Amino acid sequence: MKHLLVKDWMTKVVVTASPDTRMLDAHKLMRENKIRRMPVCKNDKVIGIVTKSDVRQAQPSEATTLNVWEINYLLAKLEVKDIMTRDVTTIKDDATIKDAATLMYQKRIGALPVVDADDKLVGIITESDIFRILIAWFNEEVGLTR
């Protein structure tokens, strides 16, 4: 039976942001690409990750006393580096799916940016990818090894 490796199941075309990307532009990118998390990269290296939840939390409460113009002004100035998670857990592309699933479960995270031996971003593996593998296994399309 074949070992299930991250590089065989990850999403290889990854939508990313730079630290200087405006938060509103990052939010638009996530909406347009129907993604919930986006690695933040500098020189092809992962330096952070931004999620839809991060964007939501950065927006003001409905109870704010700011007017719409003040809110829009402040939101337009916010950059991804201001709201991203900096301590990002990544996984190597030659790791097993078991390692990825275990790490995601232990850290309670929904995705892992995938890096190569030089720590350059080469993909992302998400909880949806793990479910896709389980479905393939249930349908006997792949064999799981220990």
C-alpha cells in the first residue's frame, strides 16, 4: 500500500497575501477564491496566516460610535500584517497525511501551509483535504498504511 503524503493531496496553487496587502483586499481575495485562510508570504516564505475570522474580528462592532466615513478610513489603512497570526504551524511536503491530520487536531487548526526543504511555500492542506482522503478511503480508492 502507498504511503499517503501531503504533497499528493495538498492544494498546489495557493492564494497568498503579502504583509502589506490591505485587509480589505485580502478579504476580497478570500471571498473571490472561496477560501477561509490565506498564507502571508515574504520572499516565498510563510511569515503568517490570515483567516476570515481574523478579518471579522478586525472590523468594528455594530455598537461603535464611529460614523461610516471614519470606519471606512480606518479599515482602508489596516494591513494583513496588523491582523495575521504570526506563529504559523507549517508542515513539510514529504510528511504523511497522518502527521498532518495529527498536527491539525493537536493544534486545533484547520489548515497547514506546506513548505519544501528550503521552507518555501509549495501548497496548503486543509481539513477539507483530509475529509476528501477519508471519502476516497471509504470508497476504497486509496489504501491507508500505518
